Amino acid sequence: MKDMASTDNPQAVIVEVGPRDGLQYESGFFPTEQKIELINRLSASGLKRIEVTSFVHPKIIPALRDAVEVLNGIRKAPGVVYSALVPNLKGCERALNTPADEIALFVSASEAHNQKNVGMSIAESLAGFEEIAKLALAAGRSLRGYVVTAFGCPYEGAIAEERVLSIAKSYADMGVAEVSLGDTTGMANPAMVREKMGRIAQELSQVRLAAHFHNSRGLGLANAYAAYQAGVHIFDSSVGGLGGCPTAVGAMGNVASEDLVNMLEEMGIDTGVDFAKLLEATALIQEVLDTQPASFTSRQGRPVWESAESKGQPDNCSC
């Protein structure tokens, strides 16, 4: 409720990952023209960061086989950064032939998960990224690096903070401007997040730190706020709560963008996002996939702060 909110809170930046991290998990193919319309609606909502697609081989993720067509077909809005995830040098070369503004890299903090995900060790993945980073930076594109399973792995359990920090520093050495720490299967809790991200943020002053939470155990929003309290103000989220990870057991959907925007705005933390326009993007997902989105606010809307008297309702209620 904005009229009661403090203006002292730093703005939060929402990185919308639904078109990539969300749609890659869908079994059916989200038609290309509808993908383009979805991204155009997201652009119109005030979001300044949108992860559009992935250049992973189409045999591995057939849902995103139209990456080039989508990036070439969207209506780019001024001031919005459009990114593409790449797994290797060939994928990067393809992405650089599109209007993508940013190249995103990904590696797991878990050796077991990284092997299942990309068939390489962590060290092998990072070594391969060095040439990609040089190529992308030379082409004038910014770089973003994901560290997935940063808060726990279904195969290895607890992940050492030192390993996460080491990967993040390797990214920084390559010229990566922003590192996003992912709770891929929703194993984090607010106390863990506040402590871990607070320490890592202090160690990584040379890069921006972002948080990427999945809602597998219902703690996604709580974890996002804990990260905000720890000084992290960049959050990945997915419109409609879409998403997951095909190679991580228990990786349910991402935190829903509309739920995250609602929570932050209700606490007086500006996001710059027009909630009503964001719901127009959610409505398209519901129409195309013929399913009810996982987000709560797409069903309930935002709170209406009217007094019981002004609504003609009794002050007490037994419900």
C-alpha cells in the first residue's frame, strides 16, 4: 500500500526470465509469434531486464528452437536489456548474430548437477566460458553469470559457500558484470539466504549480485525479501511462476514476477513495473498454455486498501 510505505527503500530490479527459464520447461511448444507477443507485453510493463531465450541445442531444449526468430522478431523497447543464455562458443556465435544485448552463462555449484546438466565438471565449464566472454565483450555485449544450485543440491546436499564464491570470482575475472545465485530446487530458507548472500555480497564488491529463487517449498518470496535485507536488490523471476530445471529433481517453478512485484511494492520498495500490464503477459500465458498460472496475484489481484466504512461493510468479520 504505497500511501503508507517508506520512501527510504532502494529500488528493486526485476530480471524477467519467464520467456527462457519458464518456457524451456513446458512440454508443449509455445508458438513463436506468441513468444514474441509475450516479450512485447513484458517490455510494455516497465520491466528493464528480460531474458528472451537460450541457444542450447534444439535437441536438448526443443521448446526454444526458435531463438533466432524470437530475438529478431521482438519489438525492442528503449532502455530495456534483452539477454540470451548460451551454453558454449557455438551458441554464443549464434546469439551474437541477433540483437541480444547481453550474453548469459551458467554453471552449477554442484559437480554432480553440472555433470547431469552439461556433461562437464565445473572447471571445464568455466574454462570454456573464457573464450565466450572475450568474444561477447569484443562484440560490445554485457555478460551475466548464473551459479545454479548455489544454496543446495538434490544430489550433493549442502554446497560450500567457498565454492560459490570461487565461481563468482572466476566470472568477475572474465569480465562478467553481474552474478545471479540460484536456489534451483528451493532448498534455501530466509536465515540461510540473509547470512550467505550478505557475506558473498561483501566479498564480491566488483560485480552486481542477483538472486534467483524457485518456489519448490513455498519459500521463494520470503527468501527474496531476506536477500533484499542482505543488500541484494536484483531479483530473477518468471511471469506466471513458470519454470524449473529438467536435470534437477524437485525444481518447481520460479518465483512469480507478479507476486514478487506485489510484495515489494506493498512494502514500499519500488520496482518500476506496472502491475496491470504485467498481468496482461500472464493472461497470454494462460491463454496459450490453457492452464491456471501458479502466481497468487494473477488470481487474487493486489490488495484494495479501502476502509470497511467506505465499502459499506461491517468493521468486524468472522471469516
